Amino acid sequence: MKQSIPNHLRQFVAKQYYDAYTPIDHAVWRYVMRQNHHFLEGTAHEAFTEGLKSSGINIEEIPRVSDMNKHLSEIGWGAAIVDGLIPGTAFFDFQSHGILPIATDIRQKSNIEYTPAPDILHEAAGHAPILFDETYSKFVKLIGNIGANAFATEEEHEVFEATRRLSIVMEKPNSTEEEILRAKKILAEKQETVSGLSEAEQVSRIFWWTVEFGLIGEFHQPKIFGAGLLSSVGESKHSLSNEVNKRPFSIHDAIQTSYDVTSMQTQLFVCESFDQLIDEVEKFGETMAFRKGGTNSIEKAIHSNQVAHIEYNSGLQITGVFKEIIKDADGEAIYVKTTGPTALSVQNEQLSHHGTERHADGFGAPIGYLQDGTCLESKTEAELKKMGIELNKMMQITFESGIEVSGHVTDIVFHHQHPILLTIDECLVTHGEQILFHPTWGTYDLAVGSAIVSARPHAADFDAYFGNVVSIHEEMDGESEPLTPLENLFAEVRDLREVNFSIDLVHSIVGKLKEDFPEEWLLRLEIVELLEIHDPEACIKKELLRDLLHLSEQDRFQRLIENGLDVIYDRKGVIV
């Protein structure tokens, strides 16, 4: 069964404009996939090699995400096309719902061995196949759920926005060097403001050292399972070489180890099994705000300066931007405040008449036991009456913290026969000499609950809080550009391979290569491969091999050409 995309994630969904892929794009896909199939046999986790057969991914051409969807639906997963850069919580949330987010751009030939940017080689060929392993699939959904509920700081949100702006500037063909440098400078300045390890950064590091760049099995002879390794010709070979320091995996060590997305890894972690990852990530999840609650969880919501929600032990949820807490002498929160539009919910469904229109200017609420140790949320309607709390009557209560609430009760909202919200007119809320709510300010809604059990970095009821959110992506017409002369040559070679081989056409193509594209190594490799199959004794094959040997004298081409020839001639040697 294919997973449906939740409404709050639809704003990140884009389209795959398949006809916009050029013949060179398909050749890049084919080169990397042939490399990986050749090298990864025996070095990748068996779940990956087996999953490749089930995922519907073809070596010869870039996959259609719609086809991948059909195959993933057989294991209860789906796929969603996204732009390369989406917020971390959204990226993880897709996976927590069993949806693989796929960036459909493909790396340039100049970055064929490795690219830090998300692309379809990484997302489709790296992530999808291994999901067919049931235990690994469970792990990805688990870390997806934890990542979707991880708080980032306000400074980290600003870094994301600066990164997004830089990517937009760099992708625009008319951007000036000055504009690019300015965007890079802003990003660097934002990065310098980040300090400490937020929940989001901790999860990001765990994800990086497992799902992206993880090794598994015997420590001295591990196998590859990380998508960043499985989708990168250079990284996969580099990862098992002696140039990379191997370390036993632990959550603590992974969290304490930063990473660099712009270069190959100098160290990697080796886990024992997918079950080990599940056990350790489950334990880590227990330390996070969405499971632990308490004062610290509210502080994380405040430091994010983004829409979040907290949940009382009564079940009441408050959604808004949290700005302030009042603490007692022990440092525990006794009162919490939001600013701007706020909404109240229960079980992720907004309460009637308690949306952002009613609470447009923020919300304040006490936390804790009453003075005599009473938990107000545990009382029944009859017990409330005995305490002097009933409709159309004046009431007065005092919390252990010293907060006092008095006024005229006009409504009581119950959940499972226990109160979660009292509406009070003529209400006065004080803490010592401090007035927290004055009767002249309107009607006060008293949140009921003695403890905060959870805090999450998103609205409790997304649809009700934000309304209809449209896609952030501008529509393209999807029409492909006319092919360049080099792209035409790649298309002709593809036809030679898939439709009808012609030695005369090979001579014509090679003539154009020699004249106009003396450094085009990839197309020469593809022609050598064809000749090896159809006319291995052809003199023109020897000419092409001499050209490739000459090009391989340049450092930037050496490994690419030697690795390509390894595949053609089925040589298993590793070039590092």
C-alpha cells in the first residue's frame, strides 16, 4: 500500500520533469550505477544488493519516481519528489510516514564521483534499495520520527535560510559573482552564531553516520549500508580503504563527531547490526523534549523561536511561538507564555472556538499542582463542584507556586470526563505582586494540567493553525531545451547501444569528438564499451584507448577513466 502524503508536507512536494534530463544526465546515471554494481557486489550489505532487484531501478537510465512508487508500495513505503533543500523536520517527517523524499536533479559530470548536494543518484540509488530490508526500514522510520520532533535553535533556522538563499543565487544563471560572494558571506556569518548541540544537530549527526555514511558487520571487514557511500563511486571505494579511520558505533560518539558535507570522509563508524541502531536510537529518543517534557522542553521551544506546541498531562496542547516562562526557586516552570497567534488542541485536533482568531495576541497558562497538592486535571465534574468550580459561579484557586486565579466560570471543556480548560470572565491572575492577567483584558482561558509531558517543533493541528498552505515551488513548463552538439553525440551513442549498432556511425561520432571535444572522457568510454561488444578488434577502439590513456595522465581524469575501464573489462582492482 502506497503511503499518502500528509497535508503539512504537501507544500514541499515538487514534480519530476523527466523530459528535461539530457543524454549526458542519463550517461552520468549509467556510469555511476555500473560503477557501483561492479564494486559493491560483495562489499555492500546484502540488503542493498537484493533490494536493487526489487526497487525498479534500472542501470541504463534515470528512474521515473512514479515507477519507484509502485515498487515501494509493495513494502508499505512511497516516494515524494522534493526540491533538494527542505527543512530538516520535513525531511525526517517524510521518512517517519514511510515516504522517501527524492530530489530529482542529477549531479553534473564534473561532480560524478561525489556531490554534497542531494540528487536522484543519491536519493533513489542510495536510499531506496535497502529499504526493502524490514529491520532497516523500521530503523529509518524510527529516526525519521525522532528527527521530525527535534528542536533546532533560532540560529540554526537562520543558517538554513541562508543556505537556501545561497543555493537559489548559485542556481540562477544571471547571478553575479558579487551576489554569490555576498550570499556566501551571510551564510558564514550565520554559521558562526551557532553554538552548542541542539536536538536537531544531534539527530543530524546520528543520521549522517548511519543512514548516510554507515558501515556494518565485522569491524575489520565491514560492509557498506550508508546511502552516501552506496551512491558515490569515489566514496564507496574510499570508505573501505586504509585512508579512512574505522570506529565502533555508539550514539554518544556519533553525536560528538561533526561532519563535513563538502569532502570525502576521513573516518566512519561501524555498527554491529540494524537492531543495534534501533536499540540505541530508541534510548536516545527518551532524552528528547517530545518524550521527556518538563521545563527543559519548553526552553527548547523558546530557543527555536518557531511555531511549536507543548502538551499538558491533561492532554491539552498549546500551539504558538513560545517566548517566556516564569520559574520557581528550584528552576521549574510555573507559567508559560506565547506571543502572537496561538491555538488550543487535544489529540492534535483544534478545540472549537480556540483557534488563532480567539488567541491572536498570545496565551499565558500556569503549570503545577494546587496549593493542597491537588491535580486539577484528575477531577471529575462533581469533584470540581465540591471545590467551588462550576458553571456560572465565581471561583478562586491558588497554585503551589503562589499563582492565584479568580473569576466567573463561563465554560469548562472536558476530555475523557476530566477538565482540560476553564473559561473565566472577570478574571484576575497574579503571582505575588505581578499581574499575569487583568479583568480588563477580556476573557481568560485557564489551561488545566500539573505538568508538561511533551514539546514538539510544529503545530498540533497543522491544517487548523496554518490553513491551506500552497506549494512553495513555482511551476515550470517542463519543456526540454534543444540539445547541445555534445548532448547530440551522447544521444547517438545511446541509440547505437539500444537500437542499432553501426560502425560507420561510430567513426563519424569519434571524428567529431576528436575535432570538437578532445577532453570528453565519458563518451569515449561508452564507445569503447560498445566496440568491445560488437567489434573488439576495430582499429578505432585502439585509437580511443590511446586517447583515454593520454587523458588519464591528468589527475582530474585518471581515476574516472581507470574505474570506467575496470567495469568494461571486469577488473576488480580498486583504484585509490
